[in-house]
Amino acid sequence: MKVNGKSYRTVWMEGNIVRMIDQLRLPHEFKIHECKTYLETADAIKNMTIRGAPAIGATACYGMAQAVSAGVSIDVAERELGATRPTAHDLFDAIGFFRKRYNGSNAAAVASSYADASVERCRKIGEFGQRLIKDGMRVLTHCNAGWLACVDYGTATAPMYVAHEKGRKFFVWVDETRPRLQGAKLTAWELSQCGIDHAVIADNAAGYFMRRREVDIVIVGADRIAANGDVANKIGTYEKAVLAKESGIHFYVAAPASTFDLEARTGSDIPIEERGGDEVAFIEGVRITPEGSKARNPAFDITPAKYVTGIITEEGILNPWEKPASLV
Ligand code: MRU
């Protein structure tokens, strides 16, 4: 994707340094963050300098390469990187990919091939998904499942970018997603860079616009998809799905095969990260709740498969109970 006219991936490796777009500074500052060791790379995932399921996966794979190239044992590297975030399945997919292909001397090549394959998966998601976006449509997306959440293209946004390239005119409602304001800060920034017409709305406003028939389709990403089609995604996704069903609006999930976890039978088997309450109690460093009020902060929720119209994958648009052919 282009930033001020220059092509970037979200994360890449040069020599033994992992570089990434610093997502904690967007949209106000565009800065490249450098990780010189695999522990710094693990920290960048943990503190969400980089985030989003496929981006976490690619970064972890680069981290594995950094570690083994510096003489760290592969088991130690896996332990550190695998403990960074619990929900995104791509993290474990990437570490597994690295372990399977690393032969003692090809670390950087294995990690680059994972990142390249991830880009290709998202590009294909865009190709399959673009046909859902017709001229004049109003698309709603939640959180950031954009190219910042991947290595390129995005998952939920990939169909939008391809439709845009094809010259289709459409509009995007961007949920801001408290507590981390990822729609407002990241998705709105991406769409602005690309020149796609959009408006940021408070999370609570989605139902209002759906009821007024101002939303034609919902497309979101996923952090993990269970064998029965239940979807873990950013907190608030479940509400959007229920509202969409109630309003007769199609609700699509866009995700690569690397996000499917067939060992999780249903959404109840998916570990949900609960983050610190301060993310709820503070905005940009300013407390907005009374001192002493407790806060809870689940980062993801589960949308039961019955609310999902289809899952846009790199292998085609699947019914929620279907699995990508490459996994079965
Ligand atoms: O907590 P995050 O920012 O890592 O969560 C990201 C999301 O929930 C995205 O919607 C999801 O990863 C889909 S990714 C393309």
C-alpha cells in the first residue's frame, strides 16, 4: 500500500532487523519502528506497536528468524513469541510454519516466504470479495482489519481496495472501536491514504444507521475462526452481527486460512485476551472514569456462525460451516 505515494508493507526484515510501521503513533505521525532482537520484536507485538492477526503472524515469523540467526534456540524463541498475544491464530500458524521449514540456514528466507504468502492470501481475499461491493454501496467495517493489520491489502479492507482499483464508487462506515479507537485512528487513516470516501462513527451508532437503511453490507476481519464457523474478532463485532441480522443486512467475515483453528470446536474453545482496564478508563492518557471505578476490557468477542453470511477467504467465499479446502 502507498503512504504519501511510497509503497510500504506493514512489517519487513532487513539484515537481522525487523522494521514495522509504528501503529501506536498513527494517524498523527508516520514512523518506522525498529526491532534489533527477537525480544524487541516480541515486545512490539505485546505492546501493539504492530497488531492485527496476519501482521502479528508475519512479525512473529520474522522474530523466529531473528532469534535463531542470533543463536537462540528455536524452543526459547517459540516460547517468547508464542506468549505475546493469545487470541490471533495467525501467530501460532506462523510459528508452526517456521518450525516446519527452518533447516538451520534459511531463517530469513522462511520468514520472508511467510510474509509474501500472507500478502498473496490477502490479495486473493480482495479478488474474491470485491464482487460483493457494488457501485453506490455503503459498507460498514469494525475495528481495523486493514493493511495495517496484515502485511498488505488487509482482510476486510482487501475487497474495498480491489473494488476501488476497479473504479467502483462506494462509501465506508468506520466504527471507531473503543477502547483503542482503532477504526478512528487506523482504518480511517488507511482509507484516507487511498482516497476512499468514509465516515467515522461511534461504535454505538452502527444500529442507528443500519435501521435507517444506510448500511448495505458489513465486512469485518477475524482473529480466530473455530471449526463450526464461530468467529473471534475485535470486541463489538458480535453486536454488529446481531444488529445486521435483525436489519436484514449481509454480514461477511474476511480471513485467510491461517486464521482458522480447526482444533477449536466452537467459539467457546477460543482464548479471549482480556487487557488492562486502564485502556477503558483512560483516553489518550486522560482518566475519564472516577478514581476507584473498576473497568473490564475483553479485547475480542465471539460471533456465532449463525450470524455470518459468508467467510471471504483466499480460496473463495465459504459458507460459515465450510472450511478452506487447504485445511481438510
Ligand atoms: O487487538 P488487535 O488490534 O490485534 O485486533 C485486531 C482485530 O481484531 C482485527 O479485526 C483482526 O485482527 C482482523 S485482522 C485483519
